[in-house]
Amino acid sequence: MNKRRVVITGLGALAPNGNSVSDYWDSLISGRSGINHITSFDTENLNVKIAGELSNFNPEDHFDRKEIRKLDPFTIYHLVSSKEAISNSGLNEDKLDLNRVGVMIGSGVGGIQTLENQCGVYNSRGQRRVSPFFVPRMIANIAAGNLAIKYGFRGPNQTIISACASGTDAIGLAARAIQYGDADVMVTGGTEASITGLTISGFTNIKALSTRNEDPESASRPFDSERDGFVLGEGSASIILEELSHARQRGVEILGELAGYGSTDDAFHITQPSEGGKGAMRAMENAIRD
């Protein structure tokens, strides 16, 4: 079967060092880090006190208070970045077959802020005080679901959870949905709002996080021989993938082509990659073959 070609027609970003694609790009080429000391909660009793928090972002600039009460931050972030990507791509719901537009989002932990908060409510105040919005705020697939409801996208709607690879896997599998004819357009990417005391504690206790509290801007150094762990961050990135002829028919600018995707599992250790990088090599080989 000849696979349909998949192109990129829209981008959206909400990151610790930029609340839009242009701001994020400017930060990247200027070398501006978004990592700093955590301000959203007290870190006095934590060994790790740094993270990549969003800055100068106010949900009330995008939603009314009634809506915000129903949404975990990871969903809010996803809706904001996807709005930018949809606008960037020139998608017009009135001119699309919405049955052929889908959503495929990656998230490692979903609504962890809601889960942590409501666990505290239950433990201190009992069942009756647990919010009726607890489940629809917390479940990992709710971000993709809310986006589909907002725009009327009735194509494939799925959420991919594969830890740090969640967003990348979502993009690859969204491309395949287009390649195999299940959709003409897919909104894809990843979203996280995982900076909480519980999450920081969990990653700290398996020695996964950098403890360079005194120098947060240079703490994330994955390819440095003196690296000491990763830095937790939050935000969302959205990409509009589109079948080539569909994009050409709309006359939209094509930003790039997604030509191949590959995925593997080391089947080796709960956190440590296998020796020699064999799993990563096979994933790259699979992508090239694809």
C-alpha cells in the first residue's frame, strides 16, 4: 500500500521560556533558559527546588473562571497551545470535514495536580467534599477530549502515555492515522502540568532529578559528562499534521514533512537505558526505514 504523505501546517507552544512559538523560538536561539526556583509551592522540605515553570501565564487571559474550575492545568495548557497551532495552520472548522479531523496527545501523568489536591481533600474532609469535577479534570485523555469538544473534531481521539516519549509517540502515531486513511488532519503534541510536591518527591527519591539548586539555568545538561539528572518542566506543544494533498488544496504554507517514525522498547530496566544505546539505535533505524 502506498502511504499518504504527511506534512506539518501549524505549530503552537506554551513553555517555561516562551508563551508562543515566536517567543519560544527567540528564547532558544538566544540561549534563554526557562528553569528557575519553584514558586508555585513551598520547597523548604524538598531536596530539589528547581523546575521549568511557566512564567507570565494567566489562565484567565484565555478562559473564564467557571471554565477554569473544570480544567486541570495540563488541559488548559493543551487548549492554549492548540489554539495557536490551529490559528497558525489556517484551519477553519466551517470548511473542514470534521469527521476527518482527529486529536492525538501525549501526557505522562495527566491531571496530577487535581489528583494530589483531591486526595488531600478526601483525606482531610471525606467523600462528600471531593469535587464532582475530580475525575473529568484528572483523567489523562481529558485534554484531547476537551479540544475535540471545543472545535467539533470527530476523528480519532486518543491519548498516548509512554513516559518521556509520550509527545513524540503521539506525533508519530498521529502521522500514521493520516498515512493509513483514518484522518486528513490531526492535532497532536504533548502537554504536562506535573510540577507538584508529590511528583518532585517521587522523582527525587529515585535519583532522577538534578539537584543543582544553586545554578538552575544550567541544571539541564543531558549530554554533559557531569550531568546529575533531568529537570521537571511544564507546558504544552501542539502540531497540526495534514495529508499533503489536503494541505495543498487549502493553499496553506507547509512547514515541513513528517516522513518516518520508529519506536522500540529496551525491555531492560525500569529507568536505565540498555548499554550501548541499542534501543535508541533501533528506533532511529525503524524511522529511517519507515
